[in-house]
Amino acid sequence: MAKITAGLGTSHIPLLGRIIDTGDSDKPEWAPVFKGFEFTKEWVETQQPDVVILIYNDHATSFDMCFIPTFAIGCGEEFQPADEGYGARPVPTVQGSPKLAWHLAESLILQGFDMTIVNEMDVDHGLTVPLSMVFGEVEEWPCQVIPLAVNTVVYPSPTGERCLALGRAIRKAVEKFPEHLNVQVWGTGGMSHQLLGERAGLINQTWDKAFMDSLRLDYERLSAISQVEYIRESGTEGCEMVMWLIMRGALNQSVNEVHRHYHVPVSNTALGHIIYENVTNENGEDQVL
């Protein structure tokens, strides 16, 4: 059967994609950001995932005020990088995993999640920047990717409890897929930032680091954080961190944190990055979260 072996959380700051595309990642002002992903690039090469279920939010690229799905899963064969107003990023086309994606859609809906099934959509920086940060500049992405978009842009967003539960449901679905696949779940977005309004530029390092400290063991408490509290403590865009809870919910109860990186500022945002590997008990069995 397919198996989720690891989870990864990371910010998806659009400026990072621009820096990579212009070849400026070695400049002194940006080098510390990218240095924190050197371990990740080596790690993912040893892990060799077959499929990444990538949790992100669309930034009014494929979904806008005309159509706002709470949870949308990409079931197509491929997904093109989006033109977000200044041309599409020069990155590879994202190759989907339609058999697993349709299996996930069916299982999640039968588990009570009203997924929006999307067969054609372009994917924006929320998805392509994490791929670039982890895999680097490549001619093609080395694994298949299932985009799973979460509405964190238009109120109301799904609660942390619902996102944690979705992660658990994803795990159940993956483990019922009959093909042998090494699957990773990536939760993207955040950390604290506010792009508009009187508090534009807000960064709350204390909040961000506490969130990362708690994610491994105290995820139930994090899942109870309201959207109002996210906004108050981490800015209007800070609620993107609920997508990290989907990743955490898809993993074992026991995980090893193998890497962490935090850097501020990046543009007007905080960057967070974490990697978990699943741990089994003494009998070699998974400990379900």
C-alpha cells in the first residue's frame, strides 16, 4: 500500500521564487534564507518521494471571488505554472498523480469532507515556490504532485480543528491506496505577515517560534486557535498556518523533527520551515495521531 513517510512545512513567499529565477540567491542579503534549505535538498534526495500532496492556498489565480472552494484537490494529469501578472515562472510543468488524487477525492468525500474536484487549473507561487526551495532549479520536478488548495484568503477559512481532521483523513485515504508509493505531505504558507492595512509589515517572531515549538506534540491546542486570534497575533495572512496542521494531521502521533529553519525578514514576512519524519513503535507499527 501507499505510505506517508514524512511531512514538511514551509512558507511560500513569492519573492523567493523571483530571487531564484533571477539568479540572486547567493547575494549576501538572501544567502541566509536559502542556506536553511541546503539540508532539505540533501534530505529529499535521500527520501525520494514518489508523490507530494502539497497543501497551499491559491492567491486569486485559479479561484477568485466568483468561485471560492474551501478545499479543492487537483486531479488532473498536469498543472501549468500560473501567470500572476508578470509572466509565468520559468519552472517545470507540475505532473499530477491522477489515480491517487481521484482515490483521495473519493475517500475524503466519503469521510465527510466536501472536496471540490478540479481537473484543470494553473498553480501559483503558493505551490511552485516550495517546490523550488526544496528541489532547486531542475528541468523537471522529480516527483508527482497533488495540489490541495485551502481557502485562507476569503473569510471564513476552515478551522484548525477541521484542517487537522483533514490531515488525518488524508492519511487514512493514502493507506488504502493499493500501489506501493512513498508519499510526503507538505503544508505551506505563513508565517506571521500582514500585507495591507495599518499593521502592514507585522512580524511576530515569538508567536511563530511558539507555533513551531508546539506543532510536534501540542497540535491539539494549536488546532483550537481561532481565525481572529491568528489575525490578532500573526497578521491577516498568518492564518495560512492552518495548512501546516493538515500536514501534521497526516503524520504519526510520534514524529522526529529532523530540521528547522526560521528567518526574518523576507520581504515583509517571516519565513518558517520544518521537517518531520514518522516514527513507529517498538513493534514497527505506526502510531496514529
